[in-house]
Amino acid sequence: MSNSQQYIVGLVMYPGMTTLDIVGPQAVFNALPGIKLHRIWKALLPIEADDGMVVVPDTTFADCPPLDVICIGGGLKQMAVEDDPEVLEFLKKQGSTAKFITSVCGGSMFLAKAGLLQGYRAATHWAMREELAKLGVEVGTERVVIDGNRMSGGGVTAGIDFGLKIAETLRGEEAAKIAQLLIEYNPAPPFDAGSPEKAGPELVQKAMSFVAEHLGLDQNPLLSQEPPL
């Protein structure tokens, strides 16, 4: 793709989203030339994320231009929003013309419910793999899954890896590497428990219980699943 072309990228926000799902890719996109970012929701009103952080969109559904890249992330409280007809219709409309239809973490659930992932491979947060598969999606366990013009990142921090892959697609490898350097993305975690495969079943069950507690659920459907190991 031409490095002189400007790309219009839309990050869909909503109450209860996980901020890092969007902030991670945004940090990468901000380090690229020729990217026009829109942070999108129904209204230009403050949105409280699942961690209590308050963010403010700059573009409404009604005023959003046609997007080259549409991206939506997940969140601990996404279940309250992911069946919203207005949200799904916006995703369908933009997805019909976007060059790339993308998600981070549980955002793939929105795309699937909008009818945009059936027959495609996609990544999601490990705790949502089973639910995503029920929607006719072939679930990948990689940090980033690319299937045609569908690009998806796994859980939360995978959004940075995802952002770098999109950066490479839009601007080339060198630009993506410069973006990586600018945000000093050089991960060296002190523990090796960042996936269910590495963490083991005991930690997986404790993590799932944490999710249930923070969702305020007495019976979380995630807890009835077998650990994805």
C-alpha cells in the first residue's frame, strides 16, 4: 500500500470497555504518519471504562466517515453492550466498506454478532474462545490472527502486537519498527504466566473467579467451561 495515502482508523468505544484494548493500538497508530484517528461512540459524552478510567469520544456513529480500519476492543462489562442493535448496525455498515475489519480481545464477539466473522479465523481473550466458536468463528490461539482483511488480537496486551501488524500492513515493516521503538515496546515480563497454556489450570480457575467477581455474577458462564489448556 502507498505510504503517501492517509488512512482513516476508527476505534469504537463503549461503557465498560477495557482501556488498554484501545489505548495499546492507539499508541502504535499515533506513532505512524498519515493516520487519522476517530474515537467513536453514540454520543460525545464521557465513557467510564471497566477500570474506572473515564474517556471521551470525539466522533459519533452518525458523524463517522467511512473507515479504512474499524477496530473494537473488549471489556469486563461488554455483555451489556454487545447485543446493542445500534452498535451492531454501525459495525455492519462500516464493515461493508472498510479495508480492514479488526478487533482486540473480546471485541471479536461484537464483530461475530454483527455477522462479520462467520467463516473466518479470529483471536479473542482466552476466556471467550468457547463462546466465540459458538458464533461460527474458527478461533485461533495466536497473539494476532490475520484472515484476509480480518485482523484480530488476543487478550488486552495483544492489542499492541495487533497494532504493529496493522502498522506493517499499512505503512511497511520499517514504519512499524519505528513505531515499536517510539513506544519502547520491548516486553520482558517477570513471570511466564500470560496465557492459559503457560499459567496452568489452577491459576486459570482463579482468574476466571476474579472475572466473575468483578462482573458481579453469582453464576458466571465462564466458570462452567473447561480451562482452555
